[in-house]
Amino acid sequence: MRSVRPICEVLFYFLLLAYEAGVRAYMQRSRGEGIKAQRPRESTPGWLEADKFATLARSHAMNAAMVATTFDSAADEETEIALKYLQQRFSI
């Protein structure tokens, strides 16, 4: 089971990369629509916040993946931090 942990962390990291790319696409779309309408959209600040949390979550997931290769329990802490950042987006 311990030997599978690094693989799971890497998969989590790649899922977060995809999530972050999606958030950025929506953020850029929101900004573009605001520019076309010549006024800021209500959704843009939420997407900016989501982008910030996605970036932080990805960073901690990357740290967890690196630490998991040494079977260190710090990988659990990094993963928990990444999950908390993802959860914060939904509490906005």
C-alpha cells in the first residue's frame, strides 16, 4: 500500500493541474466578457479567488508528491492543506 502512495499523489497533482487550467479558462472568459461589456462582471472576483486557491492547492499537492516518495508522513499534511484550499473556494 505504501508503494502506491506516490502514484496517488502524482495523480492528485495532475487532477489539480486540470482543475487549475479550467479555472483559469473561466477567469479569462469572465475578464474578456467584462472588457467587451465595458464593465466588470460580478463573477470575475470569484474566479480570481478560485485561481488563487487552485494555485495554492497545486503547490501543496506537488510538495506532497515529492515527500510521498520518501514515505514521510509530511505528505499527509501537505495533502490535507491542498484539500483545505480546494474547500475554501466553495465557502466563498
